[in-house]
Amino acid sequence: MTTPTSIQPDQLPAVIRGYLAAHVARDADAALRAFTPTAVVVDDGTTYRGTEEIRGFLSEAGAEFSYTTELVGAQRVDDAHWVATNRLEGDFPGGVVELGYRIAMDGDLIAELVIAP
């Protein structure tokens, strides 16, 4: 297994930076363009497969809360695997959390995204 290397967040691939920015802006259509048609997203114990399920995830994730998001860290595992760490602060239970967005790429698109503390 490759040891992850810490990088500056602006060194993440453009598609990952674009996805993160679109997700923060709650622009589901722009965020969805970052994924392969058969991509998988895992968040809070739920798995979303394919374009339509991921569109639902993007539209609904965190919608019941008000929060801010700050990209506080990034790691390169290898050419196809990356980790972005976001710090969320808001009115959700606990109020503050750092979430790792573990991303597997297929070419220039996201094939898998696993979000976990």
C-alpha cells in the first residue's frame, strides 16, 4: 500500500477541486459532472450508485442543516486515489466535524467517493 503524501489543497486534481466547490455551492448538476456514470458514493452508511442516486445524494446531503465548509487538508495516495479533508461547522449534532473525502479516480472522473470522519 502506498503511503499518502500531504499536499496543498490546490494540488488536488481539477475535477476533485471542481466537485468540492460545486458541492459546497449546492450545485448538484455541476458536482455530478465530476463523476463517472457508474460511480459510487458512500456517506453516513448509505451507498449511492450511478448518476440518479448520486444526484439525489448531492441534492439532499446536509440540506436540513446550515453549515460552513472549509477544505483543511489534502493527500495524494497515488495517481488514482486522493483524500480531501473538509471541516464543517454548523447547527448539526455536534456542531463541528472533519470529514475525509476518500476519492478513487477513473481517468479524469471520480469513480468512488467515501465520506467519513
